[in-house]
Amino acid sequence: MKLVPIQQVGSHIKAGAALPFGVRDAEGKLLLAKGQMVPSEQMREALLNRGVFVDLDELRDPSRRSADDGVGGEDFFARWEGLQTRLSVLLRAPEEALFLPRVRESAAQFISWAERFPDQLLFVVVQHDHSRHEVYGLVHLLHAAAFCALLSRRLGWTPERQRSLVGAALTMNLSIIDLQGRLASRGGKLAAPQRAAIDRHPDEAVAWLRNAGLDDADWLAAVAQHHEQPGGGGYPQGLAEPCEAAQLLRLVDIFLAKLASRGGRAAMGAPQAAKALYTGSDGHPFAALLVKEVGLYPPGTLVRLASGEIAVAVRRGATGQTPLVSAVMNRHGDALGSPVRRDTAQAEHAVTALVGVQALRVKLSANQLYDRRYEA
């Protein structure tokens, strides 16, 4: 490792782009991982004015990854948990002075992950334990941000449009986060005050965002219109032509609601939820895009292989029917000592069926599933 002051490589850092290298302290400890977004020129200047360093060898060899670059997924999953903890506080305090900068920073993080860890993002959504109904409102926003980051990147939207959409996904339900958790816990028919709170939540979220200083018209429009439907019939204004970002956000919102169990209603699997969304939207292009992104066996899905093994999908393959999986149980139903990577494009490891979680006799470790030491 050859450390040089960050000022010497400042020309490689661009506002609105990902860091092309890790940022380290004088002892070489990683402070910011490669791929973190630099959201503004102010942030770029702040980095250059700090006494931090870059590994010159990493810059010379772009294929080289640092030990903390998340190759095995450990860095991603730890940071996902950390971000969830921070947002659980932040999104309940829109009156705080740093609310908006921190939401923007979080949105940039999701966009960076969509580029670097798309399969891990899908994994944490598909594998989420929805039995903890009380946190549904918060988790729903994180999952919406993840899908919006993935889909807007797939659409080739500009970085500015991506950030506006992901910001809207994180803030669309500011006034009903805890109400959603309570409703998910008990289910049943809404009481009149609850119905009224849901009906007005897009307008309330917009008001809170404006009070926080947001002047991003695309972000505000997506929040205001995320329950409007093309042709009318949505709420709160019954608009016939909601903006593109709002349409994408609405479909992501519906899809994720189908994934979640709630009082008396079972959850759908991701492929079934995507298919239902496509059918229910009359084949909307954004629904078709989501179906393609998810595939038949998205990361986190449990499957049985032709070998008899039970495996969990960890990466999407060349086609929607051929994911890369990690076998976790043998054909006799015994847990394997360590996960073994299988390519389902090979006949002996082809997927033969979906498997319910009740068949699983081993606790899944996300870090281990994405550790390259266990690839075949």
C-alpha cells in the first residue's frame, strides 16, 4: 500500500460521481469505501481539504479491490443495517436542521449500492422478515429506495433524476410511518381517522419537505403524486397524468406491499408479486421493467435443484431462469457445513421448484452466502 495525500489525485474526484478509490487515514484504515457517491462540489472540496490519503496502487490498478470493498458482501450488509438504524431516527424527525442533507446523503448511498451491489440489494428485500410488523412503515421506505435506485439506473436516468426519485421514495410516507406499522400488525378495516391520515399523507409529506428547505421540483412532484393513477382515480387530486417518477414510485410501492405479510394476509413471493403487478397495471412499461429486474428467482429466493439440494439464489444469471445459487442443504435435507455455489445453467444444478421457508433447516448468513471463498 502506497499512501499519498488526496490532494495529489483530486482531479479523479468528480461531483455527482462515485469515488474511484477508497479514502484512508494516515495509517491506511479505510474511512470511505470506493464507490461512495460525492453528491456535490462542496463535498468534493471538503474531502480535498481533509488530511486524508489514497492508496496509489489502487488508483493505478482499477481492478484491485481493497479488503473493505465488500467483495464478500460483509461491508454492504453491515452498512445496510447501519443505514436502517440511522434512518429509523432521521425519517421521524423532518424538523431537524440536518434532515434534508442526511436524506440526500442516504439517497446517494442507495444509488451507489445499486451500481456496486444490485444483487445484495434484492437479497435484503426478498429475505426481509415481515413478521416484525411494527417496523413495516420504515422498512417499506428503505425497500422502495432500493428498488427505485435499481430501476432508475436501468432506465438510464440522469444522476439528478435518480437522486430525486430515491429521495422521494425515502420521504413519501413521512407522516404515516408509525401508522403503517400499527396497521400492518392488526390488519382489518381502517377507522375513519386512519383513512383520513392516509388520504392526506402525500400533501403532508410535501409540506414537511418544503419546510425542511427542499426546492427540488421533481422530488416534490413524485411525493405529491405517488398515489395518482394514469387516467385518474388516484388520490389526493385525481390527476389523469401523474409525472413519470410518481408512476414508477407508485408501482414500486404496490409491488413491495404485496411482498409484505400483514394482519391476516399472507405475503406473496417476489416473482408472483411482480407478475400480479404487471397484470394489474395492464402491462405498464415500468411494471414490465420491474418484472425483468426481479426475474423468476431473484436473490434471496429458496429453490430446489435437480441434484436434490436446497439452495438460495444469490445472483441473477444470464437469464431469469438460471440464477447463481448457494446450496445450503443436501438432497437428504441435512445442512451443508458451508454454502456451495452452483450455476443453475448447468443441467445437474437446474432449478426444479421453489421452496418455502419452512423447509429450511439452516440459518442463512448473508455474509457467508456472498463470500467468494464458498464459490465453486
